[in-house]
Amino acid sequence: MTPEKKQDTLFTKDNYLWMAIGGVVMLVGLFLMMGGKSADPNVFNKEEIYSAQRITVAPILIVLGLLIEIYAIMKKPKQ
């Protein structure tokens, strides 16, 4: 009969790895959303502001990063 190992930490190395991956995915989404500054403040460039990268891709990456974070928190350690 072997005594069970007592887990001292709340998260394992695997959880922290998934949290880091989720954080990187969210940062990529935020970086894709940045920018759009015009050289001339009197000119409005709607193609640059409302590009598919800023309106579609970046928010999807941020939501995906949040879902990865939820997975990382809820993931149970291997027995």
C-alpha cells in the first residue's frame, strides 16, 4: 500500500504552459488590433481602420486566448 502523493500547488507545469499559450494568443490579437494612425490627422482612412484584420481576426484571437485560459485553469492534473 503506497500513500497518495499530496499535491502542494494548485496548478501544475502543464497548466502554466497552457496559460502562457493563452496569454501569447491574446497578445497577438491585441497587437493585430493596434495601429491605424494616419500621418495627416485630417484624413480618415476607412480601409485601414475597418480592415478585416482589426474587425475579425484580432477579436477572434482574443476570444480564443480567453478560451485557452479557461481550459488551462480547469484542466486537472494527470494522475
